[in-house]
Amino acid sequence: MKKIVVCIVLCGLLIPLPAQTAGDPLKALVNDFVSNDWPTVLVAKEKLENTGPAAIPSIIALMNDCRLKKLDNTGDLIYPGAERFYGHGQIIDYGIDNLCVRAGWLMEELTFKNFGFSGVHLPADELSGFIKKNFPEYGNAPDHKQAASMSEEEKRILIRSLSIEKAKKWWQASAKQWNRLSALEQALYSTDERSQVKALFYLRNGKTQCKGLNQRFYKTRLAKQITLLSRSETTRVSENARLIIHDTEFEWLSIKPVN
């Protein structure tokens, strides 16, 4: 139980970002990313994604800051913090008003990994199951049975803390060899549905950099797996894969920066 308390306290610490960003483009982007203005956040997110692995240490550092920064000018954005629902618009299933969850959202978008950040805002009756499935080393441990008796809010904070811990451990083990192209391929070949969907959605709609992604790489390394995924029983996997296959003009590739 002490570990849980420590995680919760650390995530709640107010760690201000450096005020001086002049001359440091990366710090300036991070500063924009934690803005209250949604258009500013979106632009910064895209630029941080384009920075690739160089941005990841700054993203992980931001996970230590769990302040709430309520977004303004969200238009018809649909997300857990939205105050209005227009019946249409971009959907983000992360509570990005919380800065450490916002960092987790960016981390998962950049790496195509599923660290668990989206589980923070699941319906209350799904939280315990999510913990057990996504963090089996925690949920199945004999000394962690207390998770089932936690309040709803405590479970949400626990998921957030475990997601942050998982992301940090992954980067410690992967920093030296990670690149986005390999990450994309690994996500498509993984058994994690969320990672598959993120990779497929990026192929279809992503406008950020993935060095080495071209027609040749697609045809030799990805096409066969995309075909397999198009036969998946999971609708959001199969539909995205089919749309990529049907795009014989490779329009999905043309919207990305030239490699």
C-alpha cells in the first residue's frame, strides 16, 4: 500500500516547467503543449511527434506533473473533459485536461504503444478489470488485492500511476535502439488491439514524420500484415486496414513529410 501512496503523491507534485524557453525549441514546444488553448496544443503535439525520440525524455518528464489545465477553444472535440457534445467531431479517449495524462496521450501516439493511459477515464465498473488485464504484474500479485476495495477515484489514480511507471520503465530499456519506423511495424504485428489501431490510424491519417516509411517499406514489410488485419473480427481493426488497402494511390503516404 505504501507504493501506491508514494506513486499518488509523486504524480500530484506541482513541477513547473522551465520559464525560460528562448533558444531551446524543444522546451518551447513543451511549453505550448501544456497550454490551455487547444489549437496551440495540437500544433505543439504534431511538432513534438516530428521530433521523434529526441522529444521522449521531455514527454516523460512531463508525466511528473499531474496538474489540471482545462482546455479552451476545443470546438467539437469529444474527450472526457468536454462540457458539450455536438454529435460529431474528433474523439480523444484520454483526459487531456490532466497534464500527465496529456503527456501519456502524446507518448502513445508517438510510439504506438499501449501504456494504459486511456483507462483512467473508463466507466467505474470497468476499472478493476482494466487494472488486472493491463497491469497483470500488479493486479494478480497477492499483496495487491486491495485494488478491488479501492474507491473509484483511487482506481483512476492508480491506473494513471501504473501507466506512468510502465512508460518510464519501457523507455529506460528502449532508449538506445528505439525508432518510430520499427515501432510502427511492431505495433502492427503485435497482439495488442489498441496498438494495432493506433498504427493503422496513423497510416491512414497521420501527418507526422516516420523516417523510412515509403512505398517500398510498406510493400515489403507491412502489406502482408495489413491484409491479415483486414480479416480481423475486430471491426475497428479490419475497417482501418481495408481502407489502407483500397488506397491504391498511396494518398495516406502523400500527407506525411517527405522521408
